Amino acid sequence: MKELILKVNRTIRYLFYRQLNINEQNEISKIIDNNDLLSLYWNMSKADRQHSYEVFKRTNKNTSDKDLLLLALFHDIGKSKIHAGLLFRVLSDLGVIKTKKSQIYLNHEIIGLKILEEKNINDEIINFYKNNLLKQKNIILDKTDY
């Protein structure tokens, strides 16, 4: 039941995502000091950027660790390859849709790792993503309702 409530809350937030304001954009550019990473971030959908920013803000309440803050901003980077609308996302999350595309969507963290590797992002960031998001769904991010 708790998981369903979480999904409903995420869906409602998704409906009301907006463009990030200039102060939020400046805050992001201070954390993402790599042009390739910055480009990847801005190529995500508006909803995924807003969601990642929200996770970043909640993570920032728990830590000032730059690697974790980057992880918060990039935890959904793999979704940029999927181009999925709200209904598809919800039905995939609930297991109603079981297509190849939905499997890719549900495994977007692995796609995100491939994107970072393809863009030759520095190994430190790639390893942090791999070890904290893929292996253990980082404890701090778990607290942020990501």
C-alpha cells in the first residue's frame, strides 16, 4: 500500500512539473561543473529534470557531498533514452505493460550508466554512480523519495 501511495504522489507531482527558474538553474550549474554532464542534464525531459532537482534539494538537506548531489541530479539520466509519457510510466511501474520498452524504462539506471560511459564522463563519477545507485540504491537517496 505504501508503494502505491508513493507512486500516486509521484504521478501527481509529474502532472505539475514546471521549468526550473533561473536561481535553480544557477544552483545546478554550480554542482555540475562539467559541460558534458551539464548537456546530459539539460537533455532530460522537463519532468525528469524537475524531479531530479527535487531529489537534489532533498538530498542537500542530508548531505553536502558533491558526489551524492550529482547522483541525485543524474539518477534518472537513463530515462532520456526512452521518451515515455506519464501513462506509460505509471502502467510500466505497476507491471501492467510488459513490453521491451517498459523493461528498458524499468532498468533506466543501467541505461544511465551506459550514457555516462559513452560520453566518457570521468571514471570517478561513473564508479560512484555504479557503486551507489546500481549496487545499493544509495541510502541517502532512498530517504528522498526518488
